[in-house]
Amino acid sequence: MLLGLGAAALWLAAPADSAEPRSAALGPGRVVVVPVNLAVRAAAELEPGLDPVFRALVAYFASQQKPAVVITRSDAGVLWNEVMADEKRASGGGDLYAAYRRFTRRVAEQAQFGSIVFPTLVTHAARLDWRTAHWDGIHRPIEVPGKFRESIERFGDGKIWVDRHGAQGELAAASLHVAVFSPTGELIHEGTGGLVLLQELAPPAKRDDIELITVMRKNPFEAPDQLREGIAVAFGE
């Protein structure tokens, strides 16, 4: 149980002084936010982003007209395990959205709210187009290292090729998927917004190579403005 949804289980995101309009995807009433990746284990490269993205979500909701109610990870985990056990007994399990609906109704038995948000970090491919990476409604500038050179082929076999204008290919990126439910378990919004690039371009291993290599970025989630932008896209702003 959620300890009666008391102070040990829920806390309020403090409201900020802001005239920003409330996202239409959230509907009226207070919003409940569950921990990031409550239902789906994050990939290793995404784990460093769980806390920064959660803080960015709290800040996002604090800027809305009403503060959010946040369920702590420990209490959400207890309830989720109970829900999954019930779901397995009822239908054999395997339906993530059925579990979301069951979780939502369990929370609604103990608290009043207008909508509940299930946020999940996922990895997606960002397509490079010259000096810009595009994915999930987001555009980010990229740095192409070293001396630009003409390539025989611009793109092939998932590799990064460079010419005088920039690069073409793909980089790994992080996105936020959100599923928003009403207290009765109805899915009222679903969206995905790009957050940050997980990889960056590095010079070729050999000086004469035309194929760039990719390396993982250090601390990619330390970019509050980019997180905020991606969160807004996920909610349809």
C-alpha cells in the first residue's frame, strides 16, 4: 500500500511564479507524477539521466498553474509490484498499459487528482543532416571534428560520413516518453520528446580515413534547458 498516500509517499512540487499556460495534455486538476522508468528498466546509458530528468519534470510541473503530486520511488515501487502481481493473476501479465491503468485506479482510491503521468526514458536514433541532429521533435547542433573532407559515399552501413558541409548518419540519443491517464484509467495523452544526444562525433582512428567514429558523451544529462525543451515537446507544447 502507499502508506495512505501520506507525507511518506507523496510530496508537492513547489509552485513557481510563472505565467506559463498549463499543457492541454494534462487536463484540469492536480497532476500525479510517478518516478521515471518505474515500469521499464532503463538502459545502462540512460541510468545517469533518471534523477536529472525527474528533477526537470518536477521543475516543469512547478511552472504550471498547479503544483504536481510526486510519488516517491520507494512507495511507487511497492505499489507497482502489487499491481504487477494482481495483473499477472488476472490476465497473465505482459500488458504494460493494463498495469498502468490498474496502478492509476489504485492511486485514485486514495487521492484526488486530474491526471497521472508515467515518464520513461528511451533511446532513439538521431538522424544527422549536415550540422544538425533531428529526432522526436527536437533539433540539436552538432560539432564535426577535424578537417572536413570530401567523401566517396555520404552514408552507408550505419556509418558516419563527412563532406565539406558536415556529416550524415545517426547518433544515439535519449528521449522521454510520457503516458498520461485520467483517474479512471483512460489514456488521455501519449507523446515523446527528444532530450539529449548520448553520442558525439570524434576524428577518424586513422588520419586518412573518411569515416568518423562516435563516442559516448560525458554527462549528457547536465543540460537543464535541453531537458525542459524535450519535456515540453513530449507534452505537446
